[in-house]
Amino acid sequence: MSSPRDWAELLRVSALFTVPGDALAGAAASGLRPGARTAFAAGASLCLYGAGMALNDWADREEDAAERPERPLPSGRIAPARALAAAAGLTAAGIGLSLAAGRPAALTTTALAGTVWAYDLRLKHSPAGPAAMATARGLDLILGAVATAAVQGDGHGPGRAVRRALPPAAALGAHTYAVTAVSRCETRGGAPGRSLAALAATAVIGALAAGGRDRRGSGSPRALARAALAGAYVATAARPFLHAVLNPSPPLTQRAVGGGIRAMIPLQAALAARSGSLVPATLLTGLVPVARRLARKVSPT
């Protein structure tokens, strides 16, 4: 019989803490305060992330039997049929939650769900894999924006929210692309070039997240918070990427991937601060130590 820990490993509970920030960063980009519909969007995102993890292990169960036999499916702790059923159920739950956030949010969630399933079942091992994963993260941030936007003809509709969310979605997508590219060789190692490219991408994304004009000056609380959060993002991601460049062994490559996943939280916070939302940015920073502690018990990869 499967235990709660088995399911925690399958669903990567330590990585789930990197998900709510997508909705909050999207809400910040929309220029509106997060509300109930933002919460529904975050719930939908959590469901789809868990669905993607379960589907990933179901699709890779034969490969994992050779490379990662300790995982829940190849070790026999969770039956493949149950993992597939969980993926389908969580996908349905995610789309159902998004319906409460409005039709634009439901359409965005459906596109996100399609991207997740296409990645796990078809694109993961293709050249399009990193781009598909980056698209999924970008859509997740946009989901937060369109769910938050009020459809009242006051200039704050979903269309405007999408336009405003595109730059932070692109930044988050670029980071996701870099991490996914490194993850494709985490069980084999030996790809310092990918880690070096991810390191360079981290520096560029960090600079963009820290930048931006502030009418109150570079010493304003918002500007300082933005710079501090961007620095935290770079520090979290860059160090393990650098270690993987210097020693591209499987353990260090896996740590680089884990560090890249955890770095999404300070990146989301920096993007929210860049949009002027300091309260969500501050709240997101509280997830960092929780995710770090959980990662010691349950791997995020």
C-alpha cells in the first residue's frame, strides 16, 4: 500500500512551493490586487503541476527502472495505473478550479494542461522539450494575470493583462528553459556547456529583474527590494550551476537542477516587486526556507 511519503515523492511536494508565485507575479503584472480568482488560479496551477509530475513518472517508468529504480513507480510503491489516474484527476481538478476564475482563465488553463501533457508524453525527449516547459511556465504566470483582471470594460480586461504579463512570463520562461536544458542530462552528467549557458542566462535574467525605472529613485524601498530579490535569485541559481560547470557529475548536475527550481521563488518575488507589488513579493520570500527544508527530505527533481 502506498504511503503519504510515496505520493509526496511522486508529486514533488518540495517543488510545489515554486508554483503559487506564478499566479502572484501574474497578478502583479496585471496592475491589480490579487483576489479570490487569483487564489483559484494558484490552486489550478498546483493541480496541474502535480499532474505533470505524476504523468512524467508514468511516461518515464521504464527509463527510471534503469536509471532511478528508487522512484515510486519502478520501486513498486505506487502502481503505474494509479499514477496515471492521479494525473488525469489532478488535470480535471485544475481545469475545474480555473472555471471559477472566469472563461479566459479556463481557456488559459486548458492550453497549459495541453502543454503539460504534450511535454510529458511526446516532447520531453525531443529538441522542443525545453521550449515546451518554458511555455508551460509562461502560461502559468499569464493565468494569474487573466484570472485577476476584472472584465468590466475599465481598461483592466484580460487582453491588457496578457500584454502586461508577457515580459515577466518571458523572463520566467527563459529561466525554465535553462533549467530544463540542464535537467536533460542530470542522470548522466557530462554537459558543462548547458550549465554554463544556464549560468549566463541567470545573470541576464537577474539584471533584467533588478532593472527598471522608479520615479522615487534607485534608493526607494521598491527599488531596493527589487534589487535584493533579484540578487537572491542569482545567488540561489548561479552557485549550483557554476559547480556543475566545474564538475559536471550527475550529483552536481542534479543539485544544479534543484537549485534552479528553488530559484524560481525569488525570481517570482523579484518580478512581482518590479511590477510594484511589494506585499506579494515579501510573502513569496517566506516560501524559500520551507522549500529548502522540504527539498532535503523529498527531491524536487
